[in-house]
Amino acid sequence: MTERRFHSEYLSLAETLYKVAYYILESEDEAEDAVQELYLKLWESRKSLDGIRQPKAYCIRMLKNLCIDRIRSAVHLAFTENLPESPAPRSQDDDFDARRRLDKVLKAVKALPERQKQVLLMRTVEGLSYEEMSARTGMNNATLRVTLSQARTKLKSMI
């Protein structure tokens, strides 16, 4: 994709994309950051944008996913910052129950199909983004999301 075409098809959407990001994130600064991050990702992958038939829809979908990732990160950060310094004393029964639950989860993860297990571990243990996971596996974002959802659903049914 040429720089001129990128400017005409993608940069012209900036105002609309900002409004979408602001609606989701409810913060001017976060919305601006999300749109900037989107444009950075688009520019880095500009060679593959020629096949996109609806740039506006494509951008809004990507932006929505970026905003959701930002919200999840903020919730995770807020959660970990609010954890107490030292946990309440635990009894041996609590430790036994925790070990038993952990064993059950590990067995369930090992029982997953290899593809689901791989995607689940990359996302939850390694904390990789969908773009990083896509680079490692060769799967597109939609396939990764579906595979991850299937893995989580299967885990819930097994535990």
C-alpha cells in the first residue's frame, strides 16, 4: 500500500476512530493513545492492507479489540495493586484444597487438544498479545480468539 493511499483510506478515519475509542474508554487521553496505537499497527502492517475491502469496519474492529485489551490491562493492574501485602494465615485444609484444585486445573489443561493448549498458555501464562500469538502460530486473530474461547469453555466444563 502506498503512503498516499494509506493517508486517504485510513488517516481520514481519525475523527471517527477517536469517537469510537472515547465511547469505549471514556477518557480523552486513553482514546488518543488507542487511536495512535491502532495507526502504528496499521502502518507496520500496511503491506497486507491492500486486501482490506472495508477499511473503516476493519479499523473499528481493531480499535475495539485494542480498547478491550486496554481495559483488561487496567483492571488487572488495579486488581494487583489492591492485593494485601501478606495473605491471611491459611490452614492445612486450605492448602490441601488449593493443591487439589491446582492439580485438577493442570490435568484439564493437559487434556486439551494441542492447539487449544498452546493458545491458552501463550495468552494466560506468557501474556502474549494476539499479534504476538499470530506471529508465533501463523493463525489469524479471529482463529486465535475462537481457539482460546473453545479452550476456556472446555476447561470450565472439565473443572
